[in-house]
Amino acid sequence: MNANRYEINTLLDFLKVPTERLAACLIEFESFLVICRAALETGKVKNATFEWIDDGEDNIHVQITSKPLGEVVGEKDLKGLVPDAESTED
């Protein structure tokens, strides 16, 4: 599958995400924030970029990597958090 990638550095970057996929993106962003907060507390991370990969799968892989060393300072796999299209339609 050729997944779309969205790099989120500012709130305006969320406007790049298609409206019908925004709910899934925000659920994954929340997971990113939880991991990022823990990584920031280690002192190894000063800044972070959220890259969302819209692969259409019901799983989330969050990884925080320190730059420039590339050391993974936080990582988590989650499943079952992304709503399907039917549950988000009214």
C-alpha cells in the first residue's frame, strides 16, 4: 500500500490531512503526545515532529528519536484505537 505521509510541525499542518481522515490522525496524535511527554521528561528530547502515515490500518506505532544521534528514547505500539469510517459518519 502506498501510504500518504503528513509532517506536522504547526497546527496549520493539520489542514493538509483530508477532512475524512482527520479523526484517525488526531487519535494517533494523542498517542504521540503521551509518548513525547515521557520522552521530554528524560531530557533527551528538546523538540519533536509528528509524522502521520495514513496507511488505513487500525494500529499505531509511535517512536520518538533524538537527533542527531538517532537514539530511540520512546516507543509504543497500540491497536484498536482508530475508528473505522462507518463509526465516524453521522
